[in-house]
Amino acid sequence: MRAVLIAALVAAPSLSFAAGSDTTPPTPTKNTTECKNGKVWDETAQECSLPKESRLDDDALYKAVREFAYAGAYSDAKLALAAMSDQNSDRVWTYKGFIARKTGQQAQAMEFYMQALAVNPDNLLARSYMGQGFVQAGEMDLAAAQLTQIRTRGGRGSWPEISLRMAIDTGRGNNY
């Protein structure tokens, strides 16, 4: 497994920045301030709905996933994640990895991050979360390699870079 991870870390970098809007931490919305029991805020209906019953598209569901994950509501994040139509997107794999890592399933988390990077090698958030997992496992060389990849791929100064750098500096993963 370690050899596969090292190979992924040093894969030829692309200089395009493709992380999208997930380069800063999410801010609370009605998903976490009003909705309960795994429900998401459906702007069209103006109510909290179960993710699969909502009118939300994948982008809106993804924002809900990130918000729930940031708040530590992993079961709610899983429900919103499962409602996304493209279950093979790098965003889905990234958050499957994040949730697995935060719930103590380190090996499974690394597999999910590898899936995310196979779909999109420029997914800076997946690289940051993977690096934080390496920090938690004491694999500082692998964490540093992820930090280099983030910077090489245009992520200097971004949330994924800052978050991973802080984890490396403190020797422990961040809450997010």
C-alpha cells in the first residue's frame, strides 16, 4: 500500500488549479443551524428535507456534505453524500475518505483518497486530507510530499495548503 501511495504522490503534476470552491472552510447555513436528523435545507421548498427527497443538485448537496463534515455531523454528511448522483466523482471519494478518517478507519480513508486522486489528481482537498491522515499515522515524509504536491499544483496559500501545513507543524491532524 505504501508503494502505491508514494507513486500517487509523485505522479506528474499538472499546474492547473482544479479544487474549486472547496479551498476555504464552509460557513454554517440552515443545514446545520435549522435542519436536524440528516435533513438538508431545500431552498426551493423553503424547508428541511431528506437529501434524497430534496430538489438539491450535486453542487448543493456537496456544500451540505462539507458543512456537516466541518461540524462533525458525520452521519448527516453520509446521508447527503449518498444522495449525490455521481458517486464516482472525486468530491464524493474525498468526503468518503474524510468521514472514514474522522471515524477511525484510516486504511479505508486512504483508499478513498486514492480513488479521488485517480479521478482528479489536482484535488487539493483530497491531498490535504490524505496528508493529515499521514500526520496522524506518523508518516511525516508522506505528509510533506502531499504538501509539495498541493503547492506544485497551484495551491499555495489555499485552505488545503494551510490546513496541511498546520497539521505538519503541530504533529497532529486538524479537526477539519
